[in-house]
Amino acid sequence: MSYVYPEKMAGDQGSDAERRNHLMRKRAELLAHIQKYQQSVQPGMNPSPDCWGPSKRGDIVGAFEHPAVQKSMEVNLKVIET
């Protein structure tokens, strides 16, 4: 869904909206990546979309044994939080 700004507001607002959309897509990609790895560790787990709030994420990093995967999850979560 997109919004067409009125002509008097179109200047910087349009580029801000594009940037926000880009960041929202990136966040969704990272959440999907985390969910994919969680499902590989806990087959059959299918978290609902509302479980991705910061207070509901639990110990995602600790769910993985391999240090490289833990680091990847840490980085993903930091980007999402930012």
C-alpha cells in the first residue's frame, strides 16, 4: 500500500516514505530469517506474528547451539531493534 502526498508536501516526505518502506521490508526479512532458523531447531514450531514484539521474543539467541548462528541472531535482533 502506498500513499501519494499532496503536492505541497511531496518534497522530502516522499523520500521519507520510501526509506520507511525499505526499512520495514528489511525488518520483515530479518524476522523471517530468525523464524526459519527457529523452525529448524524446533520443528513444528509456528509462532504467531504477534510474538515478535521485543518483550515476547524470549531467548532467541540461546535457542541455538552453534556460535556462528547465535552471532547471526544477535546481529539480526540488533538491526531490528535499531
